[in-house]
Amino acid sequence: MASIDEVLTSISANVDKVTELQGQIEASKAQVDEVLGQLQSLGIEAAANALNLGKEQLEETSAMAAALVSKLEEARNSAELAKHS
């Protein structure tokens, strides 16, 4: 049977993993920005437009990851409350 401490440890590990994933998403977005600038400077508009769509999707994904971290932190707070009740 799992204890509240094990639940807290599990949730904290999930927060760490999602936070790391969000950082990786942001790194991908930075790479997209760099390539997007190169494409635009070369006048390759079709590829730039497609890549810009990908950037928007990465921005949405990053926002979802941030929301997930927030929800996980709420779950951790609830578990903390249960531990101290």
C-alpha cells in the first residue's frame, strides 16, 4: 500500500519531468526561431510559413506543459494537506 510520502515523491518526480520537457520544448522553439530567420532572410516564404505554424504549435505545447505543471503542483499541495490532516 502506497503512503502519502510515496505519492508526494511521485508527483514531485512528475513535476520535474514535465518542467524538463517544457525546457526542451523551449529549446526547440529557439531553434525554430533561428531557422525561421534564415528562411525569411533567404526569401523562402513557403517553408517559413510552414515552420511558423510549427512554432505556434510549440508555443501551444509549452503552454500546455506549464498548465500541467500547475495542476501537478495543485495535486502535490492537496497531498501535503492530506499528510498534515
